[in-house]
Amino acid sequence: MEEEATGSAIGALGDGILWVLTNIAMAFYNFGYAITHPQLWLDWSDKEAVMRFIYYGGSVEFFFVVFTAFLVMTAVGMYNNRFMWGAVRVLEGFANTVGRLFAWAGLLMVLQQVIIVFMQRIFTRPDISIGFGIPLQFDISWYAEELKLYNALVVSLCLTYTFVQGGHVRVDLVYSAVRFRTKKVIDMFGSLFFMMPMAVLIWMYSWYFLWRHLIVPKPSASDQLDRLLMKSRALRWNVETIGFSPNGFTGYFLFKILMVALVGMIFIHAIAYFFRSYLEWKEGEESENKYLDKDVLEEGEEPYDHAEF
């Protein structure tokens, strides 16, 4: 019995490895086919193209295309470190650019709150009209609820920017006491086994959660492509516009889009963090923070309060 159990376990392991290798090999074909036939999934005047886009966004095929791209970039980068440093600079530059842009949403949030207070308390107006010709006019409660969107923009699109800048609070039990190269090993391990799997898991939930609030019939993560193509015959857009109050904010579907953007940027930065950690591990302490584009602070200011225990 034990020999049979061991043999079945080895067989299952072999089947799993073969499945992974097959999907990695097929990733090149799937990617090539997708970019040479964009009309099959980007022509949204065709309902079947919408369903293909939804299916592939949360599919095994898409995961292995991304995973294979990561493997190829890693292999090339280990052979040519200049390529890997270039990837780090591009990916960190993307996080910095997006974060620095959407950090201004915090200022917009404050200004809009001031306007709301003035309109309510001083001018006693029930609504706010912005623009000329055909103005954007909503009840004050709409603008008050919309403040959540600015906060969501800062949280979701500035998260990786804050990570690049070293702005997250770290509760440190072991990290500070180990050697430099050991720290880099910990960083690489965290990128591969915490950041990436967490991002993939949340992506799977948030992707279908998003589309269930945009179209009917509602897609499911368990639906195969042929079933989604059948559903496309009855497809129609049904964008969620229900607010928490009768005259409240009606764009809550934007929060679901931001959720997908958030986990996508986390996965992208996990790649950049793994590459940087590997290169700093290989090149030693002299390469620490190499090419790191950090914001310039005034003399005496600290980027964050570092909590250590």
C-alpha cells in the first residue's frame, strides 16, 4: 500500500510538472496568436470579443504568458545584468510616475471638501455646477461621496510608489540584525512567495468582481470560454451606477477598476523588487539603492517614521 501511495504521488508530481512545462511552452504560441489577432479580443463592437477579453484576463493562459515573460526576463537579466538594471529602472520609473501623478488627488480632495463646506454653510446651495455651456451639475451629496474616489486613487495608485520611496512602516524583528546579502535573500523570497502569489490571488477575485458589475449575464471564474461565448448572445452593458444615497455618487464601478489596477501594479513591482534584490545581492553593498529615483526632501525631514521592535 505504501509503495502504491508513493508511486501515485510521484506520478501526480510528474503530471503537475508536465502540465506546467506544457503551459510555459504554449505561452509563446498564445501570446503570438493574441497580438496577431487583436480583433478577436479588442473589437468590443463584437460581443464575443468582450467575452474573450473577460475570459483571458483571468485565465490560466494569461497567467502563464505573464509567468513565462518573467522567466525570460529573469534568464536574460542574469546573463546580462545591464538588461536587468534597465528593467528595474523602467518598472520603478513606472511606479514613481503613476504615484507622483495621482498623489495630487489628495490636494483635489482637500480643495473639493473646502468648496463643499462653503457651498453648504455660506451659500446654502443644494448642488454644485461646474463648467460652461453644458455644466457638470450634481447634488452636494454626490460631490461629498465622490471624495472617496480621490482617497481610493491615492491608496491604489500610489502604493507601489510609496514602496519604491521606502515609505511603508516596517515592523522589524529579524531583518536589521542580519548581513546585507541575507537581507537581499529575504527580499527575493518575499517577492516570489508573498507579493506575487498574493497579487495573483486578489487579481482572480477582483477581475471577475469587476466584470460582474459591468455586464449581464454575469461571468463566473468557473466559466470556460465556450460557455462565455454562449452567454455573449445575451450580453449587454449594465454598468453599476447605484449610490448609497438617492443623490449620491454614481461611479462606484471605478473603485473596482482601481482594485484591478492596484494588484496589477503590485505584481509588476514584485518583479522589479526581485530584480533589484538579486542585483544588489550579486554586486554587494556598493550597489545598494543603485539607480533608485527617490524624492528629494528638505533638510531635516524624514521620509517616514520607521517602527522597529
